[in-house]
Amino acid sequence: MRYLIHCEKLYDDEVWEHFTKFIKKYGKKCHLFLMAPQPTYLKGVLGYRGTKEELSAKLKKRYKAIAKVQQKYGFKVGMHMHLAIHPDLISSEEKDQSVKFVYKWINQFFVKYGIEVTDINFGWYRYDQYTANLCKVNGLRIINDQRGFITIHDYDLPLSGKLRLEKWLRGKLRRFKGQGPRR
């Protein structure tokens, strides 16, 4: 099996521990989508309780470690971001700023190793036509789902056989029902 991993909670020490073990074992089968600091989202959805500065510092340290071992474990890297459940309600200027911020923030760790991160994954599979065009113009490839891959979150690790089957089936059902990525 292959994995698309939405990395949203790598600031959490327990999640980080499970994540690093998973990468050591399945690295070549993984496409990681790293999230720039989005403290409002993380507080509201995942219960983050630190400051923006603490979050940034911890993610910087961990993303530097990820960049350093990328070649060794052979995983792919992309960007992950949450615009909104209804991205059409956000101004084009805010979308421009958000995409540019995420691109710049994530790439700062990988440029040193000759890697430009150009894949992007939107949380909740939510983006609109403006955002799709914005990504295309800036050379970013949107990957929200991929045939043969299971989409998981970093906080789902470690994966039990039951959870792995559940994630695989959920992806199949989403495509079968025509509820694939919304554009």
C-alpha cells in the first residue's frame, strides 16, 4: 500500500514519534503533505494550545529533520493547507497570500537539499476554480487523492490493519459515489 499523509499535528511529541517510526518503515511509499503554521485552524480543530511562535519553532525543527532524511527514506514532499470549507467565501487576495505563504514557508527547509516542493494538497478537499488557476499559474500541482494511495493523517499513526482497511474503503467509496475532490 502507498500513503498520502496529511501532516497536521507534527507539533505533538507522540504524533511525531509514531510518524518517524512510520517513515522509517514505509518512507518510499509515502507522499507527505506538510502544513505551515495555521494556529487558528489547529486550535479550533485539533486542540492546539500553544502560541504561534511555539508552533513555528517546533515545526521548523521537525521540518528541518524531515528535509535532512528525505533522500535516505525516499518519500515525496508536498504542501498541505486548509483554506475554508467554503473557499469561494475567501477573497482572491487572501487566497494569493495564503498559497504564497505556505509555498515559501515549506520550501525554506528543502531548498538547501535541492528540492523544490510543488505539490499541494487542500484540507477537506476544498478549493475553488480561482485557487486551482492560482496553483496552475504558479507551477503547483494539486494532489488531493491518488489512485492506489490511502489518505491518512499523521495523528492516525500507528495504523492498525483495521484502520488501514477503513481508510482504503473510505477512499474507494468516495470515488464510487462521485464525491471525489471538490474543485
